[in-house]
Amino acid sequence: MYEIIFSKKYKKIAKKFFKKHQNLKEKYTKTILLLQKNPFHPSLRLHKLQGSLSEYHSFSIDMDYRIFIDFIIIDEQIILIDIGSHNEIY
């Protein structure tokens, strides 16, 4: 199992995000649990970002919302950085 780390920035952004999108809380919880068990599961659509964000990865809660992460495989840690729609994050 991977360790999920919620950065301070992420906690603040997530709080605001879930005030607007309470309907996504159940999907979010399932997604985080799956990420913790197997970050490479196809339904997460995990992918490495490009350009100035190339050191990060992104995965999807659903087709509209993504979580932007710093993914540290060596230590089996996944650090959550940002959450939002595709346009909000990129």
C-alpha cells in the first residue's frame, strides 16, 4: 500500500472544492482508496504531465475532475498537491 500525504495547500484547496462539489465526495473517497492500493489501476487514468509540470502526475476522479499529484515511487508516497477541473488545474 502507498502512503497518501495531503499537503497543506491541498487541504485548503480540497476544502473549497468540496463545498462546491459535495456530490463528488463518495467518488473521491473510492478513488483515493484505489490510488492507495494501486496507483497504476487503469480507471485512475494516471499520467505524467508535460512542460513546466513534467515532474508531476495527474489522475482522474471522473471525466471532469482531476487531482494533481507529486508521485514519489521510491518512498511509496503519493503527495496530493491540487484538485479541480482540468481547466482549473492546468
